[in-house]
Amino acid sequence: MIEWCCVQFMWYYNRDDTRGERIAIERTSIGSIYFKLQFRSIDKDKEQLLGISDIPITITSEFGILFCPWCGSDLNEYYHSYMDKLVK
């Protein structure tokens, strides 16, 4: 069981690929984990409804984070022992 740094981090991590904000966690090529705050404009399962357009549309934007946006915990330090459980 994962011991979360705060309730907000847990909630945003568990949002998956739905519209809005979420925490995404991936493994880098050297094996460490990479935390991202991601913003999705449409649910992943509805992307095909957009079709092809001449107007550029950003479906997802994201940026790396080192600290929890809500409680300030150092994410690499706090979640070091949960790495394998966190990467989906």
C-alpha cells in the first residue's frame, strides 16, 4: 500500500486519462521515475471524435515537477520506495 504525501496528490494521481488535471508518473530511460503535472482538454477515449483539423489543437500539456504542488514534499525522496507501484 502506498503512503501518500497528501490527499490531493493521491486524488490527482488516481484521475487517470480524464479531462482536467492529473499527476502522471513515468519511468525514465535510466530507471528513475519522472513526475508530471498534466492537463488534458478531452478524455483520452474521446480523442478520436476530434477528427482531422487544419487548426492546431493541444489535447494534453504537461510539465515535470520535483515537489508536490499541494504539500511541498520532495517527490523523489518521498516516493523512492514506491517506484514500482507508482508507474502505470
